[in-house]
Amino acid sequence: MAGASAPTVAHLFGRWAVPLGPYRRPLVATVGYITADYASGLLGYGQYLMWRRARRGMLFELQVDTFAHIHSLSLAWHLNRNTGRVMHIFSSGVKSVMELLEVVSFEVAPMLLQFLLTVGALWRLGSGSLSALALGSVAVYIGVSALMTRVQMRVEEKNMKAAEREAGHATDSLDNYENVKIFGTKAIETGRYRDQLRKEYKRSDRSTLTEAILSNLQSFIRSACVVAGLLMAGRRVAAGLMSVADFVAVDSYLRSIFSPFTYAGYIVREIASSLLSLRKLVDLLQQRPSVVDVPGAPQLALRPSADGVYRGGEVTFDNVSFAYGDESVDGVHNVSFTVRAGGTTAIVGPSGSGKTTLVRLALRLFDVTSGRITIDGQDVAKVTQQSLRDAIGLVSQNTTLLRASVRANIAYGRNGGEGVSDAEVSAAAAVAQLTDWLGRLPKGLDSVCGERGVRLSGGERQRVGIARVVLRRPAVLLLDESSSSLDSETERSMQEALRVASRGATTIIIAHRLSTAMGADEILVLDKGCVVERGNHASLVGRDGGKYRRLWELQHGGSLGGEEVAQVDRDEVGGTAKQPVEVPAAS
């Protein structure tokens, strides 16, 4: 009924209330305008959805690629980076790429079109004189805006450099909150943060001042142009060459012709600011890792023993030298030794003698300066880094944990936790002697370790690190001073866990405490990057005037008994009687 009566109502309304004849064209124009406006809104929304989807795809790929690139950079770069500064460049640079694309696509092109149409309209109204005035004024306007924008960009660049320098200060302070509490520097850190904010606000004030100067100069140029144009148009009206309606149109056009360039100043500043951030991101992406796979590098092929007792991994350092820099005194010089598959070699020496450098070279975190390192006869520099590191497990002095559960941290030892079963995690935890400790935790394996594992003691973190290695089942096990910071009781417990974890693996022990090295097949004494002594514990400790004996006496109060000089049981950590430890396979 309602639908059927609608034409009749419209007909009556049109016939008696509104005579359509005189108003037909205005009515059609009005309906057309409303329809076009609505269609414009729909098209604009469609454009927004399409751009949003495209933008998200580009942003996603750029973020992932940048993140992967940062991880691909070599250890040398990471050791010298400032995390806060890198993350600032990462976030602001990625954002600037999208802003730049958006401004160029949706602002610059429409702005130029509007300017050309306005100049054309003024040409028609003023026979060229008004167009010349507009073009001249716009040229001055652009020149002043460009000059002031350069000044702004210098200020902005200084601000950005300062922001990058300061980006990591607050993060470092919060990361080292324990030191802040221990040294009672809360007030000092708060004061430094307050000073940092004040500097930031001052920088912002300088930017605001340059913007205000530019805005006032632009307003003066606009006003002068409008006044001159209206005087010219007024004369044409007085001469009968222009109607009053055209005079009003001239006023409107002269005011509107600057709108694109007023906005252009903002666009230029945005583009310049985006380019500054983008340049930093490009510099970051242009960083190249110093350690790369050779083209066509094969995977490391391990050669396990025929009886399956050892997983392969004979390690040979052949006349290896390395220096951290041309003028660096740290490094190693002409180091040669071989660790047979399943055997154990310990490396001892004073701090700074190059022990940890050998571990980094074995992992190929750095490339050797000369010589070569092989595993089962294959040069580690000629196989893929991924396959090399898949074959190696590391327990370091400072085990770093994720801000995640104990379960996730242990599982991370193999494939980042992908496909690792709960049974495997529990078995690895048992080998690392974590079962009793986990039983006392309310959430057991689901207990959160805290950022960098701060909720765990040193010994607990070490055991989690051992559990990771047990789960990994590497062919080569590197123990980098893994028990040097532990008390004697905890160390003995750790030694037992390490003894079990090292079964079936070729083991290299970097030892600070010589008791850790006693059971090794061979002990190398390193001093100033050179091997100065080698042998087993009994032969080295019995060598009068030897470096090893001197270190042993320093650690044991200067007394040597027959028991210490005698050969120790080979079933200590890294002894020859190691048998592989089993972890349940993934179901």
C-alpha cells in the first residue's frame, strides 16, 4: 500500500504544493549534487579501504624484512649497536615510508590540479594580468616557504639526531633497575630523565618558532596578493570590463590559489621529515653482515661413530689467528689443536687471553683472519652458518633467557621451540637437575622467568641453559666459563648435569676454575692469544714453573698434594667414558 500510494502523493505534492515547471532545473541540479556528493563519499571510502589494505601489506613486508635484516647482521655490528637508537630508526623509518607514499599519492597530485584550474579561471577573468599577479605571488610564496623549510629541516635534523642519542637512555635505566636500587641512584636517574624531557621540549619549541615565522610570512604574502588583485579587479569593474559577480569570484580565487601551497609547505615539511627518517632506515638496510655464506655453500655433514656413541664433530683449529681490529691487541695468534669426535679439550688462561674468542670463531660469529677451523674435515667458513650452528650447543657464563615461561625457554633450544613436546622438555629439565626446583614453583614449567631471566638465580639460569643444550643434542658442545660465577656446592651439582649433557658430544670447555678442566683429554693454556702450554692435568700441574701450575696454586692456596698431581678420573666433565644421553623423541 505504501509503495503504491507513493507516486500519487508525489504527484499531488508536485501539482498543488510545488509547481515543478519553474523549479525543474534547480531541483534536478540539487538532486544531482546530492547524488554526486554521496557517490564521492562512497568512492572516497572505497579508496580508503583499498589503500589501507595495500598499505598494510607493504608495511607488513617492510617490517618483517627490516627485522630479519637486523638479525642477519654480524655479531661485530650488534656488539656496537645502541638498542634504543636502532628501534627508534626501525619504527620511525618504517612509518615514514608509508607517510611519504600517502602524501605523494593523495596530496601532491590533487594540489597541482587545483592550482592549474585556479590559474586558468583567473586568466579568463583578468585577461592575463590577474594570472601574472597570482603566478608572481605564488613564486615569492614558494621561495620564502622553501627557505624557511630548509631552516626547519636543519632544526628537525638536529632534533632527530638528539632524539636518537637519547632514545636508549630511559631504556637502559629501566633495564638496569637493579643497579639503580643497589647504588641508590633513583634520584639521579629521575633527574637525568627530567633533563632529557626538558631538552626535548626546548627542541620542540624551536620547531614551533620556525613554523610560526613561516606562517606569518605566508599570511603577509597572501594578503598582499589579495589586496593587489582586488585593486586590479576593482578598476576593471569601474571600467565596465568585469561584473560584480566576477569581482567576488576574483577574491575567492586569489584566496584559494594559496591554499594548495599553504598545504604544500606542510607537505614539504612532512616529506622532508619522512626523508630524514627514511635515510636512517636506508642506512640501516645498507649495513651488510661481515660473515656471510659463500655462494652455493653446502650443509655441514656430520660423521657419527659407527656404534652411535658419538654424534661426530671432530674439531680442528689449524694455525688460527684473529684480531678484532687493525690496532686491536686482543685476539688469538697461530692457535692449533684438534678435539677428536666425542673427546674433550679445555682451554684455560687469564682474563683477556682469547678463550671466548675461540668459542666465537668456532660458532663463526667472526671469520678467522688466517688459518682455518674444520668440523669433521669441513671448513666452517665454507658450509652454511645455519647447519654449523645447528650442530653446536653453547652454555655460557651469562645465560640469557626470554621473558617467557621456563617451558618456552627450554624448548627454545631446538627450532625456537617449534614442534618440541612437553615430554622432551620435561626430560631435558630432569637431566639438568631442574625437577626438584620446578616442583617447588606454583606453576612449574609454566612459571615466567622474567625479563632476561631476572627472576631466576645464576645457577637456575645455568641449568635452564643446560636443559636447552640437552634438548638440542649437539654434536659439538661449547662450555664458556659456565660455572665460574657459582658457589662450590652449586658448581658440583652443575658439573654432574654438564657431565650427563656432554655425553656423545665433542666438548670444548672454556674454564676459569681449573677444577672444571681436570677431566679433559687435553688442556690448552692460553696467554695473550697464544697457546703457551698443553697437556693433561697431571702433566701440567707437575711442570715446575709452568703457567698452569701457577694458576692452580693461586686457586688452591699454593699447596699441591699427590692427589692433585695424580691423573683424575676420566669420567669427570668431558671424560673419555662419555655415553650419549637420551631425550624422548618428538611424538
